[in-house]
Amino acid sequence: MRGGRKQGRWGDLPKRMASAAIMLGIGVVEVWLGGVTFAALVILLTGLMTWELARMQKPRAPWMAAGLGVLAAVALLGALQVPPPLQALLIALPPLACIGALHHRKVATMYALAIMLSGFTLIDLRNEAGTVAIVWLITLVVASDVMGYFAGRSLGGPKFWPRVSPNKTWSGTIAGWFGAAAVGALFVAMQNEPWQLIVLSPIVALAGQLGDIAESWIKRRAGIKDSSSLIPGHGGVLDRFDALIGAVVIILLLGFLFPLPIPDNI
């Protein structure tokens, strides 16, 4: 019995570690390739995540989910080529298309907008701040997830949001903040970044945790376990990058309010 409980508690550890490896792999690819290759990868992921979202929200016709995914990828590509006013129009186009294409319009429209904004911001962040910013972002999201997983499973305690995500605990959530702060401190020490990065990192991690919870709620509402089966044994693209969506969106929103101590290349 004891062995069975232990296996149940840590049964999804390989999946979590695989997710972390995928996220870190994206960071490695970015460090070595960057530029057009990184933009192409983000555009592809944006289209795939929009397709997965549409599939979960009961499209009015079977082809509409794929159509929205293609539209998202093309719109993001176009947004990178045009001036700011047209950028906003193209970014808003796929979310607006969800209104007519899907039954669950409100949820899909809001989350599709988050996917589009995160894709555009991720590419823009790479162009403006360089590879170090992307590595910092991905590392803190992964550290928050891994620390939160181990602390939550080991310590347990009160649930963070039991109605939406019954497995997440306050102990894991807070441990994730400490993990993100440690990543921020590491970049301050190694990159000579402003100390405010240590404060910003757990804020971004919290947004990532909320992004994970939001996607979990969408799946629970749709009655499914994974957003798709594109990644064999580990679910869909949206399952792996939901936290990154929340993290990037909060960087975008905070960036409108005041300058952020985002790491950049030396």
C-alpha cells in the first residue's frame, strides 16, 4: 500500500520532467539559432495552440479548428511585417474569428487573444532584449513549475484554487515563487542585472501559474485530459506552454506601466 501511494503521488513526475526538458529545449534552440528560426518556431506553436484551443471549444464545423490555427499563424506572421496600428488588427483577428466559429465564444476569444499576444511579445522580446531574456523567462517558468511540483507533493496543505485546479496547493505555489526568485537572483549575479529582477521573477512566475490553471479549467470544462496528442505521451502543445503564455502576457501588461528590468545580452 505504501508503495502504491508513493507511486500515485509521484506518478506524473516523468511527465513533468519531460515538460521541463521541452521548455529548456526551446531555450537552447533559441540560444543557438535565434532570429528568423525562432520567429518561425513561435509562429508554428501559436498556430498549433490556437488549433488545440478551438478543438476544445466545440467548433461549428470540423474544419474550423484547423482554419483558426492557420489564421493565427498567418496573422502573427503578418503582424511582424506591418506598422503598429495594423499589428493590433492582425493580432485581434483570430480571437474575433472565434466568435463566429466556436460555440464557447467567450472563453475561446479571451484565451486566443492571450495566445496571440504571447506569441508576438515573445518574438519582440527576443528582438529587443536578445537571447538572455528568453533564457531567463523560460528558466524561471520551468523552475517555478518544478519547485512547485516537489513542494506541493511533499508538503501538501491547503489548495490554491480547488474548484479550478484541485491538485495545486499553496505550498507548491509559494515554493514556485521562491524558485523563480532564485532564478532572478542568479541572473542578477551573473549578468549584473538590477536587483528588481529578483522581485519581477516571482510575479512573472505567478502569472505563469495562473496561465496553467486557466488551461486546466478550459480542459475540465471541455471534459478532456489533454489539449491534444501532438506530443506522444505528454498531451498537446498548449499543455506544455500554458504557463509561458501567462508569463509573457504579464510582461507585456507590466511593460505598458513602467520599464522592466528584463535581462539582456551583455
